[in-house]
Amino acid sequence: MQKENILITGSNGQIGTVLSQKLIEIYGYDNVLTTDIGHIDNIHGRFEKLDIMDVGHFKEIIHKYRITQIYHLASLLSAKGEKDPMFTWNINLNGLLNVLNLAKDNNINKIFFPSSIAVFGETTPKLNTAQDVPLLPDTVYGIGKVTGELWCNYYSKRYDMDIRSLRYPGIIGYQSLPGGGTTDYAVDIFHKAVKHEKYNCFLEKDTMMPMMYMDDAIHATIMLMEAPKEKIKLKYGYNIAAFSFTPEDIYLEIKKYYPDFEIEYNPDFRQKIADSWVKSIDDSKAREDWAWKPEYTFEHMVESMIRHLRAIYKEGEPTLS
Ligand code: SER
């Protein structure tokens, strides 16, 4: 079997932090290179500072570490992306094109591109949303994910490359903090509850969105990447799903553990973004093609988040990315 050397971009991010550790666990310390634009001390793996827009340096790193696979996680999320659309477009889309072109010319045999529920938009059916539906996203982040999927599909076919992609729902984990997303509230709310503070929610109480526990998201990513190539029928983002809930649903579930927990709803510009996405996802294609199935239910996720965060806060304020 060929020895794989994996490079992760955006390894300091919400998913990158956890995925990097998992990849190191599976493939070994010497076979995983974590990279990000700045260094933080929460990843215990080999690290190189890398700006994905610096193609020359990127290429040097690929050669130096004999990289064979890239997990390209570096990007700006939906809410932050709206602050500067052109900058976001440049990083999210041209950053991906840098990865695809470098991969094509430098013997990279597998690439992972994270897509998102942000591909969906106004014209998409909102309930049990199927794999192939109209996509008309309202955010620059969503436009980047739709076009990113199209470029992945194009490069897969045109250059016979092995590029795999998932449309992540909102991801909830205790290991890291998200930054700049619309689904971030579903992580922030736990931190407030465990610290016995009131939560000020930036969405309306009845805003339903598809979500998933971090462990399942990591599991889905590894399953997709390790599946035999012939099982990966889609060369663009697979729908994956676990559960859907509203801010009020999660508040009431957390209240079972913290009866005094209080919430206030003060929706801001992120409400429009959340409303443009869908409420629930049909992921039967991923289930059929590579046997995807989530493990965590909504209740199980809440229990696990609270248990882990209690342990983390007992040690003091967490130093999360
Ligand atoms: N979780 C992301 C966000 O809220 C969507 O992929 O921006």
C-alpha cells in the first residue's frame, strides 16, 4: 500500500482542529501535516504556517513533505463572509482553485472539499431537501460552495482526479469554537449554560436548521475519504444529515440540565441567512453509496456536549481556537 502523506489547510478551525487529531490518530504523527495562516497551540501535530493564496510556498510544502492527499478546510464562514464579499470570494474560491491546480500538477491522489448547507437558497425546497435541487444561495459563502462543488466535479472528470465532498450541516462540538458562521449559536449556547450565564440568541426561537454532532461529522469525512473510489458516485457535495432543531428546542433540552438557564432572542443580520437555508436534509444518496449513518441523536448530542464542557470548564476557561 502506498504511504499517504496528508496535508490539512485551515487546521486551526472548528472542524480542522478535531479532524487533524483524528487523522493523526489514524495515519500517524509523521503522515499528517497541519497548516493554517497563523499558529495556535491546540494541535499536537506537525505544523507549517501556510497562506493558501501563496501558491509558491504551498508548492514547496507539498514537495518538502511529499504530500499525497489534501483536506482543504481553509475558508471564511457565512456570516463573516458577508462583511467583505470580494475578499471572501477570493479566499474561498480562488483558494480552492489553487488547491485543485496544485493537486493536478503535483501527484496529489485524493482531495477533500467541505461543502455546506449554505449551497441551498430561496428556490430550494425546505423540508427533507434532496440531493439534486435548485441552488440559489444568498451568501457569498454559499456562492463559493456551489461553484466550488462545480469546479470539483469539473476537475474530477476533466483530469480524472479523486475529489470528494460533503455538504456539512451546522456542526456542534465541545473541542473547538466556530467563528463567523450562522449555525455558531448552537455551540455558543452550551458554553453560556455551563458557565451559568444567560444566552442572547442572534436567531428567532423557531429557526429550524439541520445540525450534526462533531463526532459524526468527523466520522462522515473519514468514511467518505476511505470508501473505495467506485463507491463515490457524486463528484460534488453529498448531502449528509443527523437531526434538525430550533434555538427553542435546544434551549429547552439544555434546561433539563440547567433549570435556571435563561435565553433572550435578539435576531440580527444572520436571521436572513438562516432563513435562506433549508430545515431538514435527505441524505439517502450518501447512505446508499458509501453506507453513511449518523450515531448521535439530538438528545445524545446535548448530553455529551454538557458532560464534556463541564469537564473542560472545571479545568478553567477553555483555550479554544
Ligand atoms: N456552519 C456554517 C455557517 O454557519 C455553514 O456551513 O456558516
